Amino acid sequence: MKPGITQLSRLAALGSLLALTACQSGYQTTKNAKAATAPKSTVSDKQSGGTYTVKPGDTLYGISFRAGLNYRDVAVWNGIEEPYTIRSGQKLRLSPAKPAVGDRKSGPSPNAKPALGKPVVVTAPAKPRNDPAPAVSEVPWQWPAKGELIGRFVADDKTSQGINIAGKSGQKVVSAADGVVVYSGAGLIGYGELLIIKHSSEWISAYAHNDRRLVAEGVKVKAGQHIADMGRTGADRDMLHFEIRRNGKPVDPLLYLPKH
């Protein structure tokens, strides 16, 4: 017997509910890992190329991290000097200013026609290049927690910009290298209780979903130091989401962490 109009309506409603539930989940499973990855950043590509209005509790490091930018670039674009103090309500550029028409370097106009009598050389398209080798890091990295690797880095997936390590609530999370805590808070939606540690002018690491943070901003930490307790803030299970970023850009932590 064919379903009636009422039954079809119920099936359509159920389908919509399931689709909505799937969209609301910030986690996906992959062939390489059964568990979930970190949620999408709250800053869209459009916002990353525009401006951001500082809110209470924001730091330059946190804003830059969320937008996938180097904090030094953001500081230069906005004329901010160390110690990178910002104020609530301040509008920050998240991209370099475009040069004025009169500031352009001298050279041929983009609409200029080729000079007469000179042959126009048409070059063949460049061959695709292989992925570049990972940048060499001077930072001696170590694993931030013990546990099963349940989520891997995926370069083109904004929900998988680090690795996930499963564990138990309250389990020790340690600093992956010597550094200074530049962010300690829960203001970045989707990361829960988050710590960001600066290891050099190029390299930072991030530790998300903690149950408890044990270090404050400005504190110097040593490699292996207990900095947080594992939890599930902003996640659906007890786990550590760990990221390494070079000049603001996420890199695969497994390329730098010691082999198990």
C-alpha cells in the first residue's frame, strides 16, 4: 500500500531532523580515525580577510589563532607593538591594507597592449609540483598526552587541523615543549577550555577540550610540565585536541612529534 500524504509528511520531517542533527555536530569520522575532529573555526574566510571587533576577554593571540593568521602579521597590519595590548571595541584588520592607486609601483599597465614588432611568447602551463617538504622545526616536540590517536590532521579540512588523543577525564595534559602561555580561556567557540603556548616567533601549540586549565597567560612552562586536565569541554567525549601551528598556519603534528 502506498503511503498517504500524512505519512509522507512525517517521513519528510524526520529526514529534515536527521539532516539538521548531522549539521549541528562539529565532528566527523574518517577512514584513518574513528573519532572526531575539532569543530570548525568561528571565523569565516570572509571575516578572515576583513575586520574584527575586539570583545571583552579577547587577546591578539586568540583572535589570530581563530582566524588562522600569524599574530605578528595582525600586529603589523594594525600598528600594534609589543606587548600587543588591545582594547574592547577596537576594530582590527585581518588582512594587509590595499595600496592606494598612487602608491603602485611603476611598471606596465595591466591593460597595456604588447609592443608592435615583438613576438608574443606563449609558455606552456607549469607542471604540477609535489607537496613541499615539511618545514624544519627547531622546537624539540614531545607528546602532550598518553592515549589512542583517534583523529588525524587533514590539510584541506577546517574541522581537522590537528590530532585528537583519547583519554580519561582528569588525565594529565603536558606542554609539548618549553614556551610561554599566550592564551588561557574558553572564549574560542568549539575548543572548550583552551591553552595556547608560544614556543618561538614561528611556532605555537594549542590544547583544547580540557576539563581544567592549570596555567595562566604569561606563565613560562617547561616541556612535560602538567598544564591541564583532560576533559570534554566543547567535545562529545574525553579527549585532547592538539594543534601545532607555524606562522599561524596549522601543520600536521605527526610530522614533528616523536614516533611511538
